[in-house]
Amino acid sequence: MSIEWRNWSGSQQHQARQLSLPGSEAELCSLLDQARNEDLVVRPIGSAHSFVPFWTDDILLSLDHMKGIRQIDVERQQVTMWAGTKLHEIGQPLFERGFAMMNIGDIDRQSIAGAIGTGTHGTGRHLQNISNQLASVRLMQANGEILNLSAADGDLFRAAQVSMGTLGVVTEVTLNVVPAYHLVEKSWESSVEECGEALQQLISDNRHFEFFWDPAKDVCSMKTLNPVEVGFSDGVNPVGPAHEIIPSTRDLEFNETEFSVPFESGWECFLELRGLMQRKFPDVRWPLEYRTLASDQSLLSTANERETVTISAHQSNRIDHGPFFLEVENLFRGYDGRPHWGKIHTHRFDDFSGHLPGFERFREVRERLDPEGRFLNSFLQGIFGTS
């Protein structure tokens, strides 16, 4: 008997053989034994916030029964939690102990393992993606053996930072955290010309800066977030703990594509995308989102070895996004764009091999840890060039 499953936006819908929700590592180990004995693929589903076909028709794995904070190490400034813990479940317990995550994205519904595994990020020129807050990770391999990885493990750890669940099942993570901080949010509208003139200064002068370009009005909705002292209020702008101010509510379901381009190419790329939408897709009313991301050394990070601008395009999940997203993706190719792993793209092995610096090393690690391809489906086989 199969089970019906869909992701958040409905872009992925499946009938899977089973959905498993282990409550412990022992139960997870038994599930992986079953998968080996029956030659089945296992794919973790996190909070189902990815838009691409990460899933399988064999065994879908949810860690919703393995969540919660296990320990906060005050001296080391680290928090350890089960991998199924959702981002929105982390902020308040940390805040009560005087800590916070360095940064999160503008959506906080994802599981921590899913956010790490897809390279999810926020915005800030000097802020890296969530995967770079990882201090250590506990990984169960297909044979049930546990790997405990940290920076001392070199490329094994750098591969585990962004792996899309292809190395094994992450069961526990430890994050480096920072002292709790409050932010003030300021928002305003600007013309495209004014945005372009002020862009570099706004990026340099603010901890967080981003803008949404509204195609209907041809204006930029600007937003900055900056630290303030506890108790600060200007009587106008929202102020509060970081975990309350950074996330935004997303009530309408949509599909999304996002690419990372070199920082110095960001504005030019945005202007070309704007022109494409105005000429060929005037009916698209969903915005473009423009953010910044610091470089890192994670093997599959979209910011690997380069300072980055990320640009996202959106479309209602009730409208066919295919023609629009395909042209957007083709435009990004001209800017050496790297797709967000969890958002819609058609890139495959030839698009990554020789272009993403850590890609070949990641493939070597993946083959070593999962030689039978227990955590690969056909989509991921196409990315990593396996069969």
C-alpha cells in the first residue's frame, strides 16, 4: 500500500512505498537494514520545502520524531540538537540561554538538517550560509555505522556541510552560536535607478541588506536589518530578537528558482533579468529577490571560493512556471550562475563538472560513503553522473 506525498508548493507529488518516522537512531538503523535487504532507495524529506525532485518512490524518511535541542554548551558557545529540529524551534530556547544563530534565511520552517543539506542562507555580505555554522555532524551511513565529523576531518566534513542527504542520514548537528542580539528592521521603496546608485553603500553599511524588485510597479522594496541595544525603539520600525525579526511569513504557495552569481556581476545580472521579464514575461507579478552571501569552503556550497549575490525568481504554484524559469536559468548561465540545490533548475552533471570547484572532490567522498547509491534517486544520479 503506497502513501501520497507532496512538497510544500505541490511542485513534487509522489506515491511512495512507505513513509518512515524513526524515533531513535536504533529505529533508523533498522530502517536502513530493510532498505539494504530489499534494495530500496531512502530519501530524507525534511520539511518538504525544497522544490526539486529529491524524493523517491521507495522509502521517504522523516525525522520529525527526532527533534529538539539536546544540549547548549555555554562555554564553547555551541548547541547540539536532533536533525529533525525546525529552524523556528531553535531561536527562543537559544535566546533564553543568551545565544542566537549567526544568521538564518527569511523562511524558518525548514528542518535544520534540510537547511544545512541544501546550503540555505540569509543575506549579508560578511555572513555565510547556515552550513558554515556547523561545528560537528553525526551521520548514519547506509550500513548503519555512525560517522562523527568536524572540521578536523577535512574534506569529509566539507562534503557533509552541503550534501542533499546523499552521504547518509544526518541524525544530530552541533552549531556554533553567538551571543543573543536584537535587530531593527527598516523598509522603504526606491526606484531601480536609486537602488543601483545606493546598492554598494547599503550592502557595506548594513549587517543585512536585500531588496525585492516588484515587476508590476517597477520599484525596489528595500530592507535593512541592524543590531541595536536591548530596549531600543524608534517608535516606527520593528525591533526584537534576531530570530523574531529575520524570518518572514509566506502564506501564499509559490515555486522558486535561485542562482548564485559572482558578487561583481550581481547588479548587471539583475538588470538583464528585469529586462527579460519586462519584454517576454510581463504577466509575471512575483518579485525578484536580491541578496548577498559570503564565500566559504564547503565543497558543494554555491558560494564556494567566491563572494556571491543570489537572485531568486518566483511564480505562483497555480501557474506553469516552466517557460519562465527555463529562460531565467539560461540567462544565469551567462553569469556563471550556480543553482540553489533546493530550488528549481535543470542543471546536470556536465553543468557542474569543471565549473564548481569542490564538485569532483565531493563525488569522490560520496562514492566512498555510499558506494551502492542507497541515498540517490534518478534526479541526483543525473547531477553526480552515476547510474
